[in-house]
Amino acid sequence: MKINKKKLLFVCLGNICRSPAAEGVMKSIINANKANANYEVDSAGIGNWHVGQLPDSRMRACGLKRGYVFNSHARQFTKSDFQYFDYIFVMDQENYRQITSQTQNEDERKKVLMLADYITQHANVKIIADPYYGNEKDFNNALDLIEDACQQLFVALETS
């Protein structure tokens, strides 16, 4: 019997900080729960500035300290992602606006969700802010939020 994989896409502005971190964290959670056969996870950026590049070295360093390897190569979001992926998780309201503006119908629009909606351990957080222009503390904070959200997201997906 074939199991249909749940296909998840994480999107941020350039696909070098938040979305590749979310991809890596989610893959780690899925692997730790021996659920690899049930999921496909990817990430993309709204812009094309970093296509082909590894994630930002600061995010890779923060991840490595926690046991993650963020090694996906940046790619740009395309409209075909709406057809391929079951869920598209964005990091902030601007990402949401830019991705939903590309939808063709309500079914595509419903696939676009805020990753921060799954955060439970950090009160009143509504977005995962871009750490790109920040310091190590900002990268660690973004990763804290991503870990929290991805843990809860995995639970939600497993119980749905």
C-alpha cells in the first residue's frame, strides 16, 4: 500500500536564513520520529538574489551548534509550487502577502500558512523575523522560534 507523502515548503525572502533553517529543523524532527517515508520537505525564497547558494554562514553556524546541518541550496519560489506542495509555510506578513498574491484560486491560498502560528513556547510572537541584518542573538532567536514552531507543526501534521 502506497502512502501519500505530505509535502511541505518553507518560504522566506531569500532562502538563505529562515526557510532553509526551517527545512533542516523539520527534516531533523521527521528523521528523529522515523517518519521520513511520510514527508517531503523543501524551502524556497521569494527573491532570486541567492539562487544556488548555501544558507547564510551565520545561520549554518547557529544550526551546527544545535546539531543541525543546513546544506540546501537556495531556489526561488515558483507558481508550480502551489500544485506540488500540500502546505506552504511563510515566516512573516510580507512573505504571506507576496506568496498569496501569486495564487490563482482559494485552494492555493489555503495552502499558505504562517509558520509562527505553530509557536507555543514564546508568548505573543506572530512572525519569525529575518535575522539577516542582525547579530548572532538574532539568528539564535530565529532558530528558537523555528524549532518551537516545527515541533508543534509536526505534532499537528501527525494528528491530522
